[in-house]
Amino acid sequence: MGESAPAPLSIPTRKQVIAQHKLRGGRVAAVLPVHYPRALFAAFDILPVEVWGPPGRDTAEGDAHLPAYACSIVRSALAFLAAGGLDAADYLVVPHTCDALQGLGSVLLDFVRPAQAVLPLYLPRDGGEKGRAFLAAEIRALFERLVELTGRRPGEAELRAAIARDEQADALLARVSRGRAGLALGDRELYALLRSREFLPPEQFCELAAQALERRGRGERAGTGVVISGMVVEPLAILDVLARGGAVVVADDLGCCGRRLYPLGHSDDPFTRLAERLVAGSPDPTRGGSVRERAALLRALCADFGARAVIFTVVKFCEPELFFVPLLSRALEGRGLRCLTIETDVSQPLPAQVTTRIEALLESLT
Ligand code: SF4
């Protein structure tokens, strides 16, 4: 008798993880995209839970406070907040990732004034020494704000321990993401695992990632290789269209995944270490990365993982991506790679014409 297929990974939901954390007295921070020092919150026993929408929501309650050109992630997040979806959160963290999130931060602080404390985080657009120093100072200021809010002051040892746990989880995240070719996971399950890093405590993520790494694949990842780029792969039906067309995502440069495979830190100073890791991630338009760097990275991903096409999933009105994609496509097509740009709205199902365009791309690759 042949070996039976491994049982699917048992990934808890955000709601379950939040309930468990609250039950044992912890607090929760709802965090908007993209970059933030996860370990800083863990040192205060605050569980960071990321808010990428959530997808598939009616955004009307958020729309009333935002310009019509705000992206659907920001509109959905505000609608979710207004509908009580973030009531379990004690804090709202709003990194200044882009104009849309900067606008959301102002709307929350000046107009909506939610029950939760709103914590903005300014990010440098420079990955060098100046950017590191700026971000370390920002993280230190956030630390002091959390001391004020929680009445606790974690010592250096607690900060270091939280950073060590986070670095271990990030190392496993990178192993799963880069070693996906050999794993017994289809794209839906793979991305459910990768994205569980958005809300699982690091120890729980490490357990799941270790389970996934033990299961060697038996053809789950066979197919035409494509690389995906953009902020987030939503709606998830995109992955189903790829699977139906015989394609697999061999690598990604997504804001929610591939751009956050942060390397280990080096500094002994916890704040500098948290900052140096964030600025050392792969080139990201929201952190001032250049077209040249991103084109080189995408070419390398295609070459290393055997892809002939890049699919850019651009959230409608996402300025950081829209400035880059035409130039990136031209640079990649000039090197013989196929590129497809699809516009998505996380609050809407995948439009039929987008499905058709993905199918047409896949047919042309076979
Ligand atoms: S999708 Fe783009 S515009 Fe929207 S929050 Fe993310 S970076 Fe900002």
C-alpha cells in the first residue's frame, strides 16, 4: 500500500489566536502593513496581528472618511474598525508605509478617534546608516510609548529574548519560502502558512513551519513556474486560477511575504538590531528601493527558481507599486521574461477578465 498524503497543516485562525492570547492576560495590537518591529511588541506581551484588509468586506463605512482614491486595504481596515472588527485590539499600529496609510493615521488620530491608542511609526526611505539610526530612534520612541501605555518596562534581557524568538521564526519563514520546491504544499496551503506569520506568536509559527519542512513533496509543486510580485496576493482565487492552469508560484516579491524575509541582526543594542533587520529586507518601493534593485531581484528569482513570467498583483490605487510596475515590466521584458499586471481590489472577488488574462498568460508559457 502507498504512503497516505500528509494531513493538512492545522493553522489556527486569527480569532482563535487572539482569544488564546487574551485568555492568558496578554494584549493585542492590530498592525497595518508593512514593516514594524514585531519583537518589540512581544517583549510587552502584546500580540501583533496584521490587518491586510481584511478581504471580502463591504467598505462603505470606511469610504465615508477617505478619498475615493484610497486603496482597498485602507478602506477595508477602516470599515472593519468601524464595524467593531478590531474591538479585541488594545492598540492600532499605523506604519507610514505610503500616503494612504499616512492619511489613515491622520483620520484615526484627528477624526475617528477610536477607543484604542493609535501608534504611528515613521519609516526611513534610506537603507543605509542614516536610515538605520532614524528607525532605531523611532523604535525607541515607540518603546517609551508602550511603557506609558502598559505600565511595564521590559529590560534588555527581555527585549533580546523576544528578538531571538522572532529571528528564529523569520529564519524558518525564509526556509519555507525559499525551500518551497521540495515541500508537500500546494500554493493555497503554502501561502496560508507563510501568512500565518502575520498573527501567530513566533513559537507557534516555528512549530508549524518545522512540520511543513519535514514533509517532502510528491509532486504538489510540479507545474509551470511563475513569480508573483505586489503588496499582497488577494483575492486568493488568483492562486486557484494558477493551479487550474498548471502553474505554481516558485518565488514571490510580495510586501506581505518575500519582502519580509529579514536577515538576522548583528547589533548588541536591541533597538538598533530591530531597525537594522527591517531596513535590510529586500528592495521595497515603500522603503525607497530602486527600480534597478527590484528588477535585478525579480530577474534573479526567475533564474534561481525556474520561472519565465512575473505576475504583478497591484492593489488598485497603490501608488508605491504603480510608480514601479511599468518600468519593472519594461526592464524584465527586455530580458526575455513575460510580465502580466493585474489590478486587484481586496474587497471584491477576482473579476472574470483578470482570470482570463492569467489563463492566457499561462497558455502562452506552455
Ligand atoms: S496597498 Fe499600497 S496604497 Fe494600499 S496600504 Fe499597501 S502600500 Fe499603501
